[in-house]
Amino acid sequence: MATVQISDVYNPLTFSQAEQEDQLELNRFIMSGVAVMDARINAMAATGGNLGELPFYKALGTEEPNYSSDDPATNSTPANITDSKMTFRLASQNKSWSTMDLARDLALADPVGAITGRVGAYWATNNERRIIKSAMGLLADNVANDAGDMVNNIATDAAGAVTAAELISGDAVIDTIQTMGDHGENLGIIAMHSVPYRSLQKQNLIDFIPNSRGEVNIATYQGMMVVVDDSLPAVSGTNRVTYTSILFTAGAIAAGFAPTQTPSALERKESAGNGSGESILYSRRADIYQPLGFAFTSASVAGQSATQAELSTAANWDRVWERKNVGIAFLQTNG
């Protein structure tokens, strides 16, 4: 069998387009509708720079209206509308791979698909983790600065067996939905670690519905689409593990991409391998995932882009919307 080298099949335009499509199709948060592409972010990111602002007007308020009279000397005093902004930060990232390793795995049937699928899956996983880390930063900020009004925490670190009251359940999820009050019905997606997911399966609380084409069954819970991802936090305490599940409204996170000068490249190193040669594939991205209702303050960011650890830091986030308008809620359980 002939050896397939990356240089035999690599076309930068075809590769970059296919990798982008794979990245979107394999990202479960994008496919679920949690993260939605935002034309405003794309337009601003295309102008350059790594910081941007999404302006918005605040609600008109709920104060009692004026009551009309027939006195011409009595004038209405108009109220004002105030504006604010959500600040986002671009993440410029890159990764490279030695194609000697990749080429070894390639099948002659579809070598281009084998390459793009691997790279697309890498970026899809990376961006899922950035979304999760951002959510954990929101949680930390909410607990520190907003009295935890987005969080229902029924987990403990007590010694002894975990009780039913500390496990995920229908009541626990309903209580979490209630953190949004009369806006809670807008929550339509729940992301959870596989441990609480299996707990719900044991309780026969997971339903499956076919997708629009009838090709796959989608897991649902209380009418919400379920996203199972073991990148969601499972934090070990002295006695217990605390699992964080996240409830989202559709479009709770605005996504965007900035163009990069060279999205992908192939480098030849003829001296590598003591002269046998090596090819290195580079992939570059500039992504934005902005939770709506929050400003990214960049208060604790060391470089040009926020790392995953910096995304999960409370100091880098500030809620700028009222609680009911933020389409995210957190449930913490022991399983």
C-alpha cells in the first residue's frame, strides 16, 4: 500500500473550510443551540483588535405610570433610557501537529477527511471547554458578587453515604429553573456530567426523541435537550464529589470568529529525522464565545488572549443584565 503524506492531499483553502465546518458540526454546545453565531461580533472582530463591546439598552423599568388629567399646567416628566455594554475578548489560538503521526493513521479512501476530521474535532473539544470554563467563571462571579442568585447548590461534603436530597432530581432541576423566576420556562438545554446523567437514567427520567430527520435520538429531560460532557466540573472534596450541571436558554452564548492571516499552513523540515524530512501542519483560529448578560473585564488576564484558567476566574466577569434576563442557571449536586 502506498504511503499517504499530508503534502499529497493538503490544499489550504479546502482544508480550512472543511476544518471550520467540522469544528461547528462536532461542537455539542453549538449543535444544541446554546452558542449561536452573532453577526455583530463577526463584524467587529473583522476590524482587528482583541477587545470589543456589545452595547445594549436597559429595560424601561417597572415604576407606576402617570395618570392623565385635564389640568394643562400639569406636565409629564419623561423618564430616561440608559445603556450599558458587554465587553468580549478574542481568543487567538494555534496548534501544530507532526504529519508523520497523522499520515500513519490515514486511510487511502478519504485522506483529506481523515485530516480535517481530526483537526476539527480538536478545535470543537477546545471550544467546548472554553464555553464550560467561561460558565464556571460566571458561577464564581455570581457567588462572589450577586449572592449566588443563579445557583442551586444541594451538594455537601459530609461524610457518609450520599442521600437522595443531594442527588440530581426533578425537584432539584425545578428549583434551579426557579432562579430565573417567571423567565425560567425559557431554559431549554441542560448540560451535565455523565454521572448525574446516569443518575437520571436510573430514575427513568431521560426521554429520547428523534431528530428532524429521524436519524438519531436526542436525549431530553423535562423537555430540555441534554448535553452530556465529562468536561463539566466534577470537584472532589474531602468526602464527596460535587458535579455542576448548567441550564441554558437557546442562544445564551454569542459566538463569533475573526479572520486569521493564514488559517492553516504546511511546513517542511528537510533536516528532521536526520535528513529524512518532516511535515508540520499548523492550524490557527480566532474565536469569541461571549455569555450574554456579562462583561469580560480582563481584570486578571496575563497575555493577549484569556486562557481556560483565566476564563474560569471570577474577577474576569461582571454581570450587566438583570438576573431574569441571563439565560444560564447552575445546579450543583453530589451525583
